[in-house]
Amino acid sequence: MPRVAPSQVVAFIDQTFPWVATQTVGYNINLVRENSGELAGLLDLVDKIPEELLTLDGGDYSSFICSVAAIRERLALWRARGELALELVFVRGLRQLSPVTLIRQALSSCPDQSPAPATTELNFINDPDLKANLRNDIGAINRALSNSEWKSATVLAGSTIEALLLWALQQRQPVDITIAISALRTSGTLSQQPSGALESWNLHEYIEVAENLGIIKQQTATQTRLAKDFRNLIHPGRALRLRQKCDRATALSAVAGMEHVVRDLT
């Protein structure tokens, strides 16, 4: 099922019911049977918003649910009674505003991205903004897998591995990283000196230095190397040369690498 963001519904309301954004208590708008198509479309969109994006408190959530229910009930009444059915002005017990207005107000405060409740917590990261960003990415990866969006899952999992390993290396002393690089250069694992700034390294460098420092296990390094190779498939020239493309196998391999890293860092 398509995933609809709250802002998309707000935009639909603003386009279809332009009076909603400025309605105030006492300025009544009558929704009539002729509005059935627009209201039915609104309900379809609302039904496709993932639960985790409805970040509303008790009162706002109740108002949102009751407004949706009132529209659904009135549509059924209009279908059953035709011209004899009553107009819909506001919902008894709520603020005297159109239920469409109340829905818009509620959705305006909701985010367009939020991880599902079952998404890995990443409690080892003490930066709340970074943690929230990475959890949103992991949530997007899980949705991509569910929707068979193999390229999105492959590329985003590789990007998340990079971010996790960068964060982990930033927690280490610079001298430790220098010693690890020296050992990897001597063994030939790294063919050249990484760029001075950690943020400028590539995924290959993150993986090899993290493994040398014991940040990730050997098995994890092996799996993330696959993720590195698959992530390179976003470059059309490489995909053409190798006759490869992102598919279910590349997505699952990249996500497995990400999960191995999360496990080792936890």
C-alpha cells in the first residue's frame, strides 16, 4: 500500500478546501453531499498515513479520530439518504470548526518521517539528533524491503553503515587510528593514506580501520565489504561494466551488514 505523509494530506486539504487554513470559530462552513468525492479522497489519504507518523497527544488525537469518524459517518448517511441527508458543519463535543479543519490542524504538527516502534533503538549513540536521524534511515530501509525497493534498501543500508562506523571511529583516540592505519598500510590492506578528516574517508577505509581496532568483528567486516561493493552499483558505469544491478540479494546483504555493525556497537 502506498505510504502517505501528513504534509501530503495537508497539501491536499489546502488545494481542495482552501477556506480551511483560515477558518476560525464562528465562521461556519457547511459540507454537503456534493463534497462527497473530495471527502472520500481525504479519508483514503488519511487511512494510508502510517501510525508512527501520527505523533499527537491525547486531546489532539481524539479530535483527529472523531473528525475522521464524523466524515466517514456522514458519507454513509449521504449515500443512504441522498438529498434528505443533513449537512456537516462541526462535530458535537469538539471545537466548533469543520472536521476538515481539525484534521488539517492535527496533521500539521505531525512529522513526515519517524521510525516504526520496532526499529532498533541505537542506545549506544549519545547524540540525540544523530540517533533520531539514523533510526529514521533504518525505518526507511525496513519499509523499502517490505515494498521490494531493492535499490533504495541497498544504497541506504550502505550509507547507514558509513554513518555508524564514522561515529564509532570518532569515539577513539586519534593516536589509535594512526597506529591502525600504519599497520594496514604495512600489510597492504590500505593502498594509500586516508584523507586527514574522518568525515572524508570512504566506506572501505572505515571498515578496515574499524576491524583493526576491534570495533567490529571479522565476520562483520566481511559482510560490510559486500555492502560496500553493492553500494557501488549506484554508479551506472560500474553497473554496466559488471552487468550487475540492485536486487533482493544485494538489499538483504547490505542490510545484514548494517545489522552486524549495530550488533557489534551495541
